[in-house]
Amino acid sequence: MTGDDFEEIALPEPPAADVGGEVTFDQAGIDALFGDANEPLPEKSGLRAVIESRVVSHERLPMLEVVCERMVRSFATSMRNLTSDAIEVSLDEIVPVRFGDFMSRVSLPAMIAVFKVPTWQDYGLVTVESNLIYAVVDALLGGKRGSAPQKIEGRAFTTIETSLVSRMIELALREFSAAFEPIAPVTMELERIETSPRFAAIAGPTNIASAATFAVDMDGRGGRFTILLPSATLEPVRGKLTQRFMGEKLGGDTTWKDHMEAEIRQTEIEISTLLGERELRLADVRALEVGQTLAFDVAPDNPVEVQCGGVPLARAQIGRRRNHIAISMVTEIGQEQAR
């Protein structure tokens, strides 16, 4: 088939709207097409407002701040011994964050260390920014003091760099564990070091965590690192971390405690002794008469059960004392309940 077999077809012109003169657009017309930029966005409500809320509601942990302050002093001394440099360490902030928001704000390239807390059976993170990584490597390899280390962009961290920074991370975890000693004996063990936040997901994106950021200065070079502890990790010691100072009684008053204990000890209670039990049909119960004898499968020398309000307390031997029926305890109070 050749091009001569085709004939050109005249297509009709597209219909045009009758605008009746010159077309002009004013601000009202533009707003009608694209919407008004000044118009307030509709407020979210209900479950969606709760899910998409950026506000992090978190209980304040005063003792965690004390732990971090203790860690600052000890970590600075340990880093001076490690690098032989004049090192200053300070605590920047302790803030509650959502785990997903924190990981999305990690400035790459960075090292993300995953550590395990065997005592609490959970995990935590230590993120080290690139400035501190190069500063630590430069200091441990004998770099010139006071000069900023040269950064090499566009490549992954070498095995030597990872090994040197891991020494600093292990040192930080050891000092952080020692700072926790007055609150709870704990050991934090470095498990692995990642460079991608995707491989360091130890909690859900919406889970709440506490992030403590520390600044390290080594003669003009340095950077920051952050210790992240999810709420699930801190749950075993949350009660102690919410105290305002060590040894707090959480509002307890020993005077009232002693008074209540004394009053309870003076309370009068009624105890009863169960001689025996026997099952009867309802017809037999209705046929009971005065003077009728009921036999129990209990010998006279068998211990009887002492009760209070229907609760078994102990076992006792029944007898007689000064023309009165008496019992002699043969078991301690509470042993009968343990059976």
C-alpha cells in the first residue's frame, strides 16, 4: 500500500465558546479556578487528628536528666584519656520524639549504633553525625590539633573509621550504664553499627522515645551524638525516672502509715471454727427434727478449721479449758490459705 492510496480528510474546526467579546480574568475568577490561598484549611477532627498530630505527649523524666548530667562528666574524662586531647562534652537537650520523626531527621552520612540492654530486654540507638565521626578518626590517628578534619563525601565509611568510632560508642555506652547505676544496675552492649536508618528500626514509627543529644568539642573540631531510648526500653525503670530526686517517697507519709497500721491492728474481728461438713438432700434437711443426731466423718482428735468471714486461716485442735470449749492452734496463720 502506497501513500497515493490515502486522501487527505478535511477535519472540522473545534467548537469555540461564545465569550461575547474580550476575555479578562480578575482575582475572583482565579480564586474560583485554583482556590483561595488565604482560605483556612479545614481542621482535622476525630481519630485522624490524633493519628496525624505532631504533638508528642510524654511524661517528664527528671531523673533521666540527672543520669545524662552524670554521664557528661564521666564521658569527658574518658574521652580525654582515649584521645589525649582537651575535650569538652555538654548536654544539648533531652526531648521526647516519635521514633519515625527522629529517624527521618538523621543527617546522612552518619553512623547509627544499635545497642542492647539485656536487663530490660530491649534496644536503644546511638546516632553519630559525620562531623564527630571525622573528628574522632582524626584525633585517634594523630591529626593536627585545632584543624578541622577533611571530609570525603560520596563514599561509605571504611572499616577503620567504623572501628575507631565504635570505640567511642562503646565508651559512651559504658559511661551511660555507670550513670544509671544509682537508679538500676544495667549494662548496655553494642550490637551493630548501621549507616542507613532503615536497618536500625528498633521501634514503630509512632512510638515515643527519649532523645538525649550531647555535643563534643575537641580543640575546635567535633560534633554531636544522640542516645535514643524508646519508651518500651525505659518502662522497667519509669517509676524511678519520674522522681524529682533520689530516694523520693512519691508522696508517702510514714506518720499516716504508722497510724493506719496501729488502727488496723486494733480492729476486732470474729473468727469461727468449722467442726465438719456433710452434704444432705433438701428433703433430708426439711425432715430434720429436734433431738435428731447428725454424724460427721471427723474423729474427736482431728484438727478443725479456723475461719474468718468464710476464709480459712489455720488449723486447730479442739479441747477444754476451765470448763470452756477452747482450741489450740496447730498451724501458723496463712498456711491454710496457701494450700
